[in-house]
Amino acid sequence: MKVVVIGGAGFIGSNIVDELVNNNYEVCVIDNLSTGRIENLNDKARFYKCDITNIDALKLVFQIEEPEVVYHFAAQIDVQTSLIKPGFDANINIIGTINVLECCRKYEVKKIVYPSSAAVYGNPEYLPVDEKHPVEPISFYGISKHTPEHYIKTFCNLCDIRYTIFRYSNVYGMRQDPKGEGGVVSIFIDKFLNNKLPVIYGSGEQTRDFIYVKDIAKANLLALSKGDNKIVNISTNVPVTVNRLFQTMKDIFESDVEVIHKQSRQGDILHSYLDNTLAREFLGWNPEYDFENGIRETIEYYKKLYILNKEIEENKIYIINGIDF
């Protein structure tokens, strides 16, 4: 089976590419490398540098590859950017998705898998949040992740394409960029490694549902044959405070670094965790990593990367297209 992963050089997309390759699927990656990184690419996957807002280029890749399944992970994902640049946010997340769907229709793709977000729910009316919860996003990002859900369902119903839409809680893990698409986990790790003070916006008692990227990748692998025409939360169903996250990292790092508290930011939700019952039912999926084990493994990954980067810098090694000089 041939699979295209759009955004496959990014944080989540590259982990899914690895999972697909490891399970012997033929994979090609489309990415414009605006936030994705060339070093994230699996060397067994073909790569096209292409932007989803360029529909002519996108059609050419689909014409060449003729994929059966498309994973659409290219997105603008920063809430604050969406508030400052709503048109930019909408062009990538909404118009870009329509372009992907036009290609899926024209080149007879069998299935599309789309990662939505917990941000579509807005401020929870009850916890845990299940898929029947009202959709009331409080940021433009939430709107621009929810709107494609409607386009996907309608396109797929009209064109006899199967779909699975995932609504992720807070994803963390290897390859998350603290300076680009960074979530709080990668940002905190970067601060600890560089002996800088992490910042918590608000009291720190706000809760999040932290899901490890390897569990996300497993869910996406299962979506190849399961979860057709469903919207499904992918989460741990466990709330964790930001203060607990900080303290857990502090203990693992054996650090004496303290935290700075700043005023809460516009568009941030106070409490959120997602019910994952339907994921268990429709996919046969369960998260394999608990919070502490996932955080510990992530920290070990970044420690090794930090040491490697230091050695490269000290020895003045330059890496161009994977070749050392």
C-alpha cells in the first residue's frame, strides 16, 4: 500500500512516517520545511518539498505517486500566531486542506486521515470531554482546525472516500521543536538543558492531557484499516497540572531550576482532558505510555541530542544533506 504523509518532516508527521515504514508500507513525504526539518525524514521515504497552498505542485506529486491513503499533517498549529495572523492561519489550515481534498478527489485516494485538535472544543462544559461535547473554539486556531472537519466529511461523502478524524490532546515527544511548534513539554526541556528558568502562564494549576507521540503514531497506523468515517479523541483521559509537569521534569533532571509565573495568555484553556472511549472501541487502541514514562523517555532523547549537538559544534562539523564535512 502506498501512503503519502503531508507534513511528514514535522514533529508528529515524522513519527508516523517511521511507524509506517517500520510496518513495511511504501511512504512518500510532502513538506515545505517551514517547521519540518530535513533531518526528521526517514531515509526509506521519498520526499517532495511542496507547499499545500500551491495546488498545482500538490497535484503533480499526487499524479506521480497515486497514493491510496493520505495523512494530512501540514498545519499552522500555534494558537498565538492564529490570533495575530488569522488570515495566514486560515490559508494554511483551511484552504490548504481544501487543496489536499481536491487532490484526493482527482487522484482517487481511498482514505484520508486528518489530525484535528482538542482546541475545537473550547472551554469544556464537562470533563472528560467526549466527541459529543459542543464545539465552541475560543481561538482562530481552533476554528481553522475544526472547519476542515466539515470539508473532509462532505468531500468524502460525495466522492466515496473513507476518512478518520482524530482530535488530539496535548502531544509531546521526540522531534518537537521548542522554538517553532513547541508545546510546553519541549519548551520546558529546552530550558532545563540550557539552565534557564521555565515560564508558567497563570497559576500552573491548569490541567492538560499529555499524550506521547509514540501512542499517536500507533493510533494512526491502526487508522489504515479501522475507524472509517469516525471522529475520535486520541488522549490519555488523565489530567495533569502544569505544576506537576514542571516538578516531574525537575526531579528527572535532578535540577534546582525554579519557575517564573506570568499572566495567563489570551486563548488558553484552563482545564482540559479528553475521553478516549471511542478510540478503544473503534480502533482497539490504548495508550501504552503513562505520563512519567513518556516524559522520562522524551527527556533522555533530548539529552542525547543536546550532547551530540554540543560535540558537533565543538568539533566544527557541518552536515549538509546528511554528509559530514
